[in-house]
Amino acid sequence: MAKRTFVSADWKEPYDSHSWDKEVVDRIRKWRDDGRYGVDIICTDEVHKGVMEKPDCRRCDIKGECGKQINSSSVVIAVIGDKTATKTAGECDEASCSPAYSGQDKKTCKYSTSPAETTAEGGVAGGNKMSYLRHEITKAASAKKSIIVVFNSMLNQTGWIPSWYTTLKDNGSIKELWRGPFWKDKEHDKDCYPDIKGYLQ
């Protein structure tokens, strides 16, 4: 039976030609849609879309729902691209939480900025100060989920890894199963599925 897998990735929306991390997610989605692969996958953008359809949606609502999906997963795939380390989408300020849609008034955030305080089921302490991606990986670490790191490249691009991820890994919070390039060829015809399929099934 396939292990429930959450795919954590970030890219600029609306999608443009420079948002190549979406290409990785779309390929992973094909693994799910093709019965030959036998994987059970939920992607972060699908969660965002579902939550944003609700009225009064806030960034903390998106983070909370992603956190719940991570709770019900066994494995998290973290897609690391050349801009991942500088991504800040999803951050909120000290007092309030920005709405998911621009042009709306800010609301009180559900998650504390204080790391000493507890949060709702899907969140992590201090989560409203984090980007979406950082929140998802921090949640995976706190929930003791296994993590697979894939670089949106044909090479191991360790310089693309965010410093916060390195800190989590160095202090023993992250259970990393595998780390490597997602693509096997420059045409993007072959990917790393053969390398990681044992962790997903």
C-alpha cells in the first residue's frame, strides 16, 4: 500500500516561465495519476487552492490545513529550487495575519509568534512569521515525518538549501530519507522516481 506523501514546494503565481519548481510538482502529480506508479500524493498548491475558496481565508488558515495534511502523511517531499532559500511568501507581521487574497483587511492570526506557546493542530509555534514552505517543513520535522529532498536540477545543489533547513537538520529535528537531483537528463524526460519509489510505497 502506498504511503501518504505531501509535496512541499513554492513558486510565484501566476505561473511564469521562470517558476520551474512547478514543473517538478506537475511531474510528481503524474506519478499519482498514473496507476503504474502506485503513489498516494497531495501537493501543497492543491491544499492552498481548497482553503482559498473559503470566505475570510488567511495565510494562517492555509498553513493550518497544510499542517493537517502533513499530520496524515508519512513522507514529505521538499522541492528545492534556485530561489527556495529566499522565498518569503506566507510570512505575517507581529500583530496580524494577511489574507490570502490581497485587498482584504488583516485579521488576528491563529498562531502565536512566540516559540514558547502552543498552536492549533496544523500549525507550529511561531508559524505566522514563517514562509509557507518553512512552515510545512518545520511542521513535518515536529511531527516526526520522513523527508525527501529533491533539487530542481540534474545536480546536487546543496547551496540552494535554506539556512533554516540546515539548522533543523543539524539539531536532529529532520529525518531525511534521501537527497538528490530530481532530473536525470537535460530534456527532463527522466526523473528520480526509481531512486525514491521504495520510500513512497
